[in-house]
Amino acid sequence: AGAVVVAGVPGVLSALFIRYYAPRSVAIVYRRIIELLAGIPSVVFGFWGLVVLVPIINRLAPPGQSLLAGILVLSLMILPTIAVTAESALRSVPRAYSNAAAALGMGRWATIWNITLPGARRGIASGFLLAAARAIGETMAVVMVCGNIIQVPNSPFDPVRTVTANIAMEMGDAQAEHRSALFVTGLVLMLLVAALLIAAGGRRRSDAHG
């Protein structure tokens, strides 16, 4: 949830920049950079977070490997998903809406705020749900930067262990009821991600029909 909140505004602003403000050549390059960011393996994000981000957080509040580090790394990982889906949603808004707003004397930002964003809200919401599904299922990056201590954090600077990290770290040694418990947590995780994907798909179909 923290990663979606952190990545949400930059993702939507990136989509608006590509769609309405950047020159065509700049928009193409910027979009390619975002798509390239989406293709970077999660272990690379985790390594970057461990080498660069964790020491910075450690200077603010030790130990550095923390919930905050996980939020920031995941937000960077899911930002391309939000940006690309938001840009597609903005593109799907009929141009006639913008032309009508211009005929009424509305400026660019007024048109975006009052016409375009409300028209694309379902597609943008779908992007948020897809991003949340990816963040929930991420394992390697959070294993590297979150500290892997089983506790409920009292602040963003406390170490944590996510469900996915717990499965990855304990499955090798788990037996009997312990192993069954890990399978159950995996099932719960799968159902949660499936629910998010179904909700995102429903919103996108509704937006298309609208």
C-alpha cells in the first residue's frame, strides 16, 4: 500500500507529461525509458536498494533495512506499471471531449483536471490495482532490503518480513504443520493477487464499454 501511494502521483504525472506536455520525440524516448525500467529484474532493484538506499536510511535511523526501504524500492518497481496504464487510459478518452472543452475556453490544465482525468479514472484505477498486485507478489527485492525480522513494525524505519519473503526463506527447512502453514499463506497470497487482477480487469472492461 505504501509503494502504491508513493508511486501513484509520479506515475500519473509521467503519463500526463507523455500525453500532453512533452514534444513527440521526447515523449517517445521518455516512454521507452519507463518501459525499460519495467523490464529490469527485481534482484537488480534489490541490489540497488541494498547498496544505495539502505545506507542512506541507516544514517537517518538504523538499521537501514526497513519497511521504508521496501516501500521505496517497490515504488520504483511499480511506477512503470502505473505510468503506462495511466497513459493508455488518457489516450482512450475521446478527443471530442478535449475539443469541446477548448471550444468553451477551458485551458489545458482545466481540461485535464475536469475532463480528461475523470474520463480516464477507471483505467488509472486499474493500473493502481495491477501495480498493487505486483508489489504484493514481489519477493527478492524485499528480502534484500526489508531486514527479514518477524514483527509488526511501529514505524517505517523498523525491519519487517513480508509473506512472500517468509515463504522463500522458510520453505526449505519447513516440515509438517510448518510446511502446511506456508502453503496456506501462499494460497492466501494467490487469492489476494487474483482478486486484484480480476478487479483491474473488470474496471478496464467497464471503462471500455463506457
